Amino acid sequence: MLMTLLDAKPPKPERPIGRYILIGVAAAIVIGVSAYLLWDYPEERTVTHFMEALERGDYRTAYHIWQPSNSYSYDDFVKDWGPQGDYGKVKDFEILEAASATSQTVTIMVMVNHEAPAVKLLVDRKTKGLAYSPY
């Protein structure tokens, strides 16, 4: 029996496997870079809320965000962060750097009122409580 072109089976379409692999690799890279850049974002946001409360002069809210130990009273906090504190009335601030200090904490450097040196704050990843960084 003679076979003609009309009798031939159509070829199977090629699957663009290479394209899917390339898209998968690109997506993994984008997700990885985004996770790296945003890893400390929740802690940076906590420091931003804290500093904004100080800018407004809302020391009760700032003290609450700080989550102090029993030995650090509100009066002690106002002496440190109030208008007569080390930086005076907080008028502006800039987060300079955030770095994981340990698996449970992040050190965030904040320039307050354009005064050097920048203050180093330690943020607990779980509670979002603040403290002065010993690092």
C-alpha cells in the first residue's frame, strides 16, 4: 500500500520546555531578591512608627512601641527621647541601614535630626520591641 502526504500523521508539536525553565529561573531570582531586600521591612516599619510618634510629640505611644522593661520607666524614656533628651525634639529622621544582628533581632541605624552619630536600635523580630543596640 502506497502512502501519500494526505495519509501521513501530523508531527507532534514541540513543547517549549526551555522557555518554561527560563521563566521559572527568572521568577525564582525575582522572588529571592525581593525577599532579601524586604527581609527586615517589618522591623524598619516599627522603627518608623516609633520615630513618627516622637516627631508628633506622642511620647506615650512611642514608649508603648518601645516595649520597655519594668526598670525603664516612662520618665526615664522621656529623659532619653523627649525634648531635653540626647537628640532634642525629633524633627526628622532617616533610616540608614538595617541588618540582622541575630536570628531574633535586627539592628537599625537611624540618623535623628541630622546629628551624628546615628542611633543604633535593636528590634526584636517576634515582639517588635525596641532597645538600644549593644552592637
